[in-house]
Amino acid sequence: MGLDSYYSQRTLDENARPPIPVESTRSDFGHYTRENADGTQTLHLMVEGLHCAACVWLIERVLERQAGVLSARINMTTRRLVLRWDQGITDAKTLADSVTRLGYRLVPYDPEALGSADKKEERELLLCLAVAGFAASNVMLFSVSLWAGAQVEPETRALMQWYSALIVLPASAFAIRPFALPAWEGLKNRRVTMDFPITLAVVLTLGMSLYEAIAQTGETWFEAAASLLFFLLIGRYLDRRVRAKALSCAEDLTLLQSHAATVLDADGAARSVPASTVRPGDTLIVARGEKICADGIVREGTSTLDRAIVTGESLPSPVRPGEAVPSGAINLEAPLRVEVTAAGEESTLGRMAALAESAGAARNRYTRLADRAARYYAPAVHTLAALTLVFWWGWSGDFHLALTHAVAVLIVTCPCALALAVPAVQVAAASTLLRFGVLLKRPEALEKLDEIDTVVFDKTGTLTNGDFRLAGEDSSSALRAAARLAAASAHPLSRALIRAAGPVEPLAGVCEVPGQGLEAPDGARLGTAVFCGASGVEGDTELTLLHYREAAGTIHRFAFSDALRPDSARTVAAFRGAGIATALLSGDREGPVRAAALLTGIADWRAQARPEDKHDFLMEKEKAGRRILMIGDGINDAPALAAAHVSMSPGSAADLSRNAADIVLQGDRLESSFAAFRLARRAMRAARQNFAISIGYNVVAVPLAMAGLITPLWAAAFMSASSITVMLNALKLSGEKAWKSSFS
Amino acid sequence: MEILVFLIPVALLMGLGGLAAFIWALRSGQYEDLDGAARRILFEENAPDSPPKPPENG
């Protein structure tokens, strides 16, 4: 295959677990295969597991070597494969197997069903851009030579002007459509958007120049009109690219709806149905290698899952009966029976897709300001231009001069920078975050994240991975009895108890006292030492303790160990390095909390904090003027999170509505919290810069234009420069590089 | 300056040629996959027909 030199030189990471090979995929290729007119078949597939161009090379070569394949091409930007083959020689399943054997996963889809309308619009925009660019640059041939001082006779000059007209008039008629059509639509609905002044400016410039070319009384501005369109279209195109990235993220997530799932009927028969028809309560059979199409709970089967599409990490994680699984996870080892709890829009992927789409609608302080300004802007622009016209006409008596200045004012006052750029920053940052597993529940969260100066960590589940293990063997009946109580709670300690005890029948009528424990109807209690009436003879152990008091009064103690996340210390150090104060608040005993604080380097820590204590701690600090980011358990610790300026919680999109935090971190990396903070800082800085650039430019340029000091051409140049600068500033925030560089 | 009567149309024709080339490139889908185009130049076209070496697994 030509990879010999690669294999002889690569090294393997011994600490990484070897990936589990996937045998065969169960996918309904037949449904999506299309017949072509010449007897060949075509299939569109989404490819998962691509890491770099070498993967693309490998897949394309392997496919091309199969008999009967006519073309196999992967689009590296969208990660989609288009396959064409001769029907008589091979079929979809054979070809797909050759790829899945290598470890990649293929999901067929219907290309018609996905945003092809947007693609067309983007192409149209690019076409208008090309035409405007052609017109502008060719007409510049004439203008530049004239400015450079070429001495030409009036006839030659007239000839050049007519050539310019000939090129620019049709080109402008074509390239102005992205502005003129919305402006016309707006007018019909009695609304004046920013497209209107732009259209007006271009039309007036062209009209004026045409008059000059005929009457030969002054300068023509054909190149100004063409350049204006060219630069404005660049700005608009860049804006689309930023939004398109966010949308394709959402598309990839909703692709899941387009393939087949196996549902178990009431009478035990397995049916293959489209994934979009699955409902809560259905039982799915998920085979090895198949993607789970809805959120659910495992009822039968033990396997490992690849949750990469949700958390961004692909290390397999084990699942057992009773555990929840998110939609989009891939079943790696053994068949599972899953009872559906949420499907379609309600599922993990559905919610993530909705968040991705709404990333564009996010409003921060600057966008809101810009929106309000926009309402006054259009009338203001027209008023200023009209004033300029009237003043100069009255002052000099020369209508042509007055019109030139008025047009310059129209062009220069275009607030495209203001309108385009601040939302673009928001969209870029929010979609980058989404792609890497950080979900913004509230759009203002980004702005608030930028304002913090203190971060308060919870211990269990935040600094530690919440994976409690029972220390020491215990198979006593007390353990099982305690587990029956624990079955009523979602607390990590309860779940660890159940894991240690094995499957037990939950007790009915258990009530939970938040922060303290659980009480059974017969008086048995499970929880803190105080709650169970145990005296404080516990020693200063670093283990977390759970006490169980039987109805009869005997007290048992269960000790759990809970490891710190590998990146906790790093995260705390990173925040400190950025000048943010750190603190640790935990409901756990002093021993484990002190150990955690020591290991992560946090000096300010409190143990035994009940929910009210946490709340008070935060309120105190907030009153003292600090802005706090609280990272804690969004499901069990809501009041504490609400008291902070902004809150984050490790969690998943499945629990999005239950999670009280402003930002949800998916996956196991606590470091993402720091990266999100850094990205928020950079995003807000970019928004401020853009705002300053747009306002500053208008403040300087408008008076100059009104004073008649700027020609329409320079007006076009200035306006475009501000617009493009501001777009490029926003683009810096999107993409993998922006995310990776936020970690340091 | 009579030469201009000849030169200007020539320049315009060249410009139009450029535009036509761009439109052709756009229509034939060359802008669909910009990341891919950047990396495909590094792909080996005809890999040597040596027997595939099985990967050493760790």
C-alpha cells in the first residue's frame, strides 16, 4: 500500500488502550443507494473515525482497489464519502465492509435531505463576488492609469469611461442582487434594512457616473461602485462561512435520524424501522458496531461504548444493565437491549443539534447594543446623506458636486462592520465550544465567563471523577440492605453502593433529605454520620464515608475511595496562572477535602459544607465584589450554582434540562473548563475590538465625508476595510486551532 | 494613443477569460472541499506493489 516507511517509523503509546475492532455494521444501504442512468450505483456516506488526511488516503485507496468501484472520493471538509460502482460486479455491503474492517464507521444518508439550499446560496454569493471582482479590477486598469498622471486626450478619456460603463453596468446589475433583493423585500414590508442604503449608494453612483459619461462634465465613479460591491460581498461571504460551519455541525448531529434501527415488538419479533420513528418506551436491539439512535437505559447486555460524538473522547467506556446511554454512542462489543427514554429532538443529539442551530441566535451585550443601533441607523444614514446634499448644493450651486459628496456619505456610513461582526464572534465562539463538547445553556454565559475573577470548585464529580469504589470487600447483608435504600437516590455515593452490592430491589417510600441522607419508612437511615447518629470516632481518614443505621439501631460504615481526575491539578494551576483566585467547597469530610486541596494546590477550602453553607459562601464573596465561576454538580447542587455569577457542571446533553448550570461540560476533561474560559475571554475581547473598530471608523469617516474630503472611491475602500477587518477578527475564534490553543 | 483601441479590448478579453475560468472552477465543484484540495497534493498516486506489511500492534 505504500505505508511501509510509516509503519517502520511510528511508535505506539503504551498507555493507550488498543482500539476495539468493529466487525460489521448493520446499516440499510439499500435504502440509500441510487441508480444512475448508466447502470452504475451511487451511495453517499458519512465517515466517522477520520483523524487526518492519511485516513482519507487509506480509505480511498482501499476502495479503489476493490473490483467494480468507479470512484470513491471523500470530502475532507464535510467528512462525507461519495461512492460509485458497477452494479454487476459488486454491491454496497461488500464495499462498506472493506472500510469498516479498517476501523472506520459509515453512515449512509440522503444528500437531498441536507441543507443543499444553503450550498446553492453560497455558490451564488461566490459567483457575484467573482463578477464584481472582475469588473472592479479591470476597470481599475483605466482609473489607475489616469490617477498616475497619464496625459490623455479628452476623446481617449471618454473612451475609457465608456469602456468602464460597459463593464461595470452589467456586472453591477448581476452582483448587486444579494443586496438589492432583500432591500426590495424589506421595502415591500415597509422595513428599511441596511441593504437599502447600500443599494441606493451603488445605484446613485452608477447613475451619476453614466450621466457624467454622457455629458462629459466631470469624473465618473464606475470603479468605486464595482469595488464597493466587491468588498461588501467579501464581507458577506466570510460571514456565511462562519455560520455554515455552525450549521454543518448541527447537520452531522441530525444525520443520525436518517438510518435504520431495530425495534423489538411486543410479541418478541425484531423489526427494522427508520430511526426517526423510535419513541420512548420502545426497546431497541443495538448490535455490535451499531450506533444507538436514541437515549435510553440498558436493560440487557454488557458492552463498551464509544461516546466520541457526544464527548469528543473515543476511549471505550463500559456499560451494564441499568446504566443510561446517550444517542449517538456506538456499541463496540456485545449486543444490547436498550429501553428508549428520549428520542428525536429530546435526545442528547437532538438537543445538541438544537443548541448548534441556536448558536447563531445568541445575544450578548454588544449584539443587543448593535441591534438597537441598527434601528436608528438606516434613518440616520439617509438623513445625513440628504443633509450633505442640500448643504453642498446650496453652498456651491453645483448639483453634481453635492451628489458626489452625498453618495460618499451614504457609502461611508454603512454600519456593516457593526451589523456583521459582533454576531459573527458569538457564532464562531459558540460553535467551536459546541464542537468540543462544551454546551452553552444560556448565550450570556460566554459574556459572564469573561468577567470572572474567582473560580470555586466542588470536589465530588468535579475535581474527582465521581467514580467511587467501595474500599475493602464487603458482602454482608448490611451492604445489600443499604443498597436497597440507596436505589432511590442519584447521588454518586449511592450509585457506588449499588455497584458494589449488585442488583437489589429498591425499597419503596424512601425519602431523601438533601445534603444529609436517605430515610426508609421503617426508620433505617443512610447518609452522613450526624444524620445516622454516629459519634465522631472516624479518624482522619482520607476516604469518604457513608453511614448506615439499621432500623434496629446498629450502625455500619462504608468507606469509598475517589480518585482525582488526571487533569485537576493542571486545571487549577492554569486558572491561577491566569490570575484567577481558586477555592474548594465540598460537603465531604475534612480528611478527603484537605487531601484534594493539597493535591490540586488550592489554599482556600471548606469541608462539611451543606448546600446552604455553599450558597452563603458564594453570596459573601459576591457581595465583596468578586465575580465567581462555580464548577459543581448541576443536578444535585442547584442552589449553590445559582448563587454564582456563572456556573459550569460536568454532565451530558441528556440531562441538559435537569442541569442547573449555565454551561455543561461533556466528557471527562476538567481542562475544558479552562479552555472555555480562555475562549470566552478571547471572544469578548474580539467583540470589544470589533465594536471599537466599527464605531471608531464611523466617527472618523462620517465627518470627513460630510465635509467633502472623501471621494466615493475612498469611501468604498474605508468602509470595506473596516468590514473585512472585523470579519477576520471573528474568524480567528473558530476551528480546531482556536480550541487547542485555549488550553495553555 | 491609437494603440489603446487595440490594447483595451485585448486586456478585457483576458480579464473575461479569467472570469470564465473562475466560473468554470466554481461550477465543477472545485470549491467544495478546500481542506481536501490542500492535502491531496501529498497523496502518493501509484503505491508500489509490495505485499502489505501487517501493522505491529502494541
